Amino acid sequence: MSTEKTVRAYSDGSAIGNPGPGGYGALLIWNGQEKEFSAGFRMTTNNRMELLGAIVALESLKRRCRVILSTDSQYVVNGIEKGWARKWRANGWRRNKKEMALNPDLWSRLLDAVDRHDVQFEWVRGHSGHVENERCDVLANTAARENPTLIDKEFEASQAAGN
């Protein structure tokens, strides 16, 4: 029997205008306890916030856990579950000979966080009444609308470079 605790994690991301002000929301539930996370960024994309929500949920765990992470982002779920992100990293963050993978800084962090835990990703349909996903959506959108003060340095640097 495993000594790892099982944590339910939920995450969502949002960007108004995409790119535009954005935010993420994450919720952890373990042993009847809940912990929420959210933050807003002045300029970013939806996919970056989807990734960051999952990253923050996993990075906040202090010790190795079994995690069931639910998100409405097929981008996040498929990137991990279908092995795309690991393949991109192994290929120097290239999707193929001509195209670079997007968001390698965040994919790298997510892969590292996944490796520290026993993670199972679960896709849920967004805006379908899934209570925890709806809560994360509110957290992400509120952060994007009311407090988008953080700077997504990688994204803003790539925009300044014309990428």
C-alpha cells in the first residue's frame, strides 16, 4: 500500500483578448481541506495561464503525492498524457523540423512538477457545471479582470522580439 497521500487538484486559466490580461486559478482538496491559488498577469495568453494553473497546483505540494489533476484544457492534458511535451523537450523544444514548441518555459516547469509526484490528468468539459472547475474559472477570470499586475516575463519578452 502506498504511503503517498492522494490530492485532488483542479486548475483553469484565462486571458481576456488572448493575448491580454490573464489569470489562473487552482484548487487543492485533501482530507476535507481546501486551498485556493490565483494570480493575474498584465499580458499573457490563455494557454500559458492554463499551464500555470496546473504548475502552481503541483508546485504547492510540499511532499510527493498521488495527484488527480482535473482541467478543462485539452492543451495541458494532451501535452502530458500523449507525451508531446516530453518529446518536445527531448527535441530541443521543437515540435518538428520547422516549428518550435510554444511555452517551453512553462512546459519544462510542468514536466518537472509532474516528475515529483504521481500525477493523473483528467479532462473535464469547461462551463458544464463541474463545481471545482467552475470555481477555478471564477478565480482565473477574477484575477485577470481585477488584479492583473504580475509580469509574464517570458511572454512579454517573446512579444518584444516579434515571436
